[in-house]
Amino acid sequence: MSDASILETFENAHPNRDYVIEHTFPEFTSVCPKTGQPDFGTIVITYVPDRKCVELKSLKFYLNGFRNTGIFYEAVTNQLLEDLVAATAPRRMTVVTKWGPRGGLSSVVTASYEQPVA
């Protein structure tokens, strides 16, 4: 599993405005925990930052940390969301994982977070 402590952030220069950041990582790989075969996916992270934004080099290293991890699609998607929410405390975030076909079947998994209203 990737180490979420490598995720770095920086201060949002426009915290008084809602705006959307979208990061697409088309080269995600992990391993099927049942077969040991590689899984190939595209990760799309969309969020409205509050005070912090995720730094891209650290995000790339974090995502690459899953390369040899045996993990189901649903678990990857939810782990990404949990780690990124913990690092950035966004107003809203959605993580979509789009998995390449295997045996004629492809999958898309979506997990979302919304900051509780204070």
C-alpha cells in the first residue's frame, strides 16, 4: 500500500472562492489480490479545495506507490479518497477509477466526500 504521509500540500491562494481542480493519472497500476495479475486504470481526482491543495509531484509518487499492491478496485478508490481528504481537507472531492478490460469486463468505481456544514 502506498504511504499517505508522502502527500504534500500547499496553501490555496483563493480560499474564498469555490473552484474545481481535476487531476487525471492515466498510468495507474496495482495488482489483483486474487490472481496476482496487473490491473491498469485511470484515476480522476476532482475537488474543490478549502485551505490546501495537493502538490502534484508528491501525488504522483503516492499513486505510483500502489504499483505492487494487491488491492481490489473498490478498496483502491476509497483509500485514495480517504488519504487525499485527510491530507487536504477539501470542501468536496470525488475520486473516479476507470479500469481497463480484463476478460471482456471493465469497471468504473466512484467515491465522493463533502465537507460537513459547520
